[in-house]
Amino acid sequence: MNKQNPPPTNITTAQGKTLIMLARQTIAHKLGLSIPDEDRQKIESVVHDSSLKQTRGTFVTLHRHGKLRGCIGSIVAVESILENIRHNAINAAFGDPRFPPLQKKEFNELDIGVSILTDPKLLAYENGNELLSRLRPRIDGVILRDGLASATFLPQVWEQLPRTEDFLSHLCIKAGLASNAWQTGKLEVFTYQAQCFSE
């Protein structure tokens, strides 16, 4: 978690849209489908973009008819943004254990989102009340960890859970912990930020 990378370069809106195209192309290829030549050309134009070769964590999120259809990501940066988006697109479409593998008939109904993350940083706090005061709703992504149990919510989850208490309780449940485990002051908490792009 504490591996230090060079200061991140922000991704532009145009680059973010192209990363969404890359995710869509990657899923289409796996399904044996094709995407418009115009989109393919845009993707090829950024393959050598140095800012997309940064080593950053990413998430790919799929929605179908407004409902979650897959979401997989890498918190810890292990490869370039481009490669990580490709891998997470495949995993979100075909490897999210909460959903069956994506079918061809669903492809055109997908809305794809990508998130580019900063490195997680350990958040110091003494108790549950201090944790509540230190988190920044709609800004911070949060990782909770207790031994082998861990879970994360991306910053956009605040839209569904705007109250910090609810956000933390649901995150504890996701990690397999008691909903009030965040109140003990014993959990490791990391925060990160994300640039989010969606169709």
C-alpha cells in the first residue's frame, strides 16, 4: 500500500473518454464483436501517450439499464493505465463473481465507466468519531482492513451512501465484518482519490 510512485499526472476528459473506448473495444474483442473504425483510430492515437503509461490503479465499472453489471479494479498500481484498463475491463465483464459472464446481446446496452486512482495513504485516527470527521464525502475512496478482511468503496459510492456512518457500515459489511466495526478504532483505513469518467 505504501509503495511510492511519481506524482500523478491528471488525465484529461478526452483521454478519459478514450480509455472508455479502450475498455469497450477490449470487451468487444473478447465477445468476437467489432467497434467503429473511428473509435479504433482514437484508441490507436493514444497508445503512445506517456501520461497513459503511468503506473496507476484503475477500476472499470459496467452498468446495464442503470443497474450494476460488473465492477473490478486494482487499488495498488501494478502496470500502466492502458494495460490495467484492458485487464479490468475483461474482469468486470467476465470475472466479477457477483454476475454471470457478459453475453453478446448485452454489449450494446452497457454503459462503461473508468476510474483512475491515486496511491492509497494510511489514515491516522484514534476512534470512530475521529474517523467520521477525517473522511471527505464524495472525495475520498476508502479501504478498510482488519487482518485478511478488507474492502473498498470508490468515491462515487458516496452518491448512494452520503452519510459517513452508512458509508462505513456498508463497507464493513462488504469486508465481512460487523457493521459497527469502524467504531472500534482498530481497523486500518486507507484513503485515495479518483478521476472518474463515464459514458
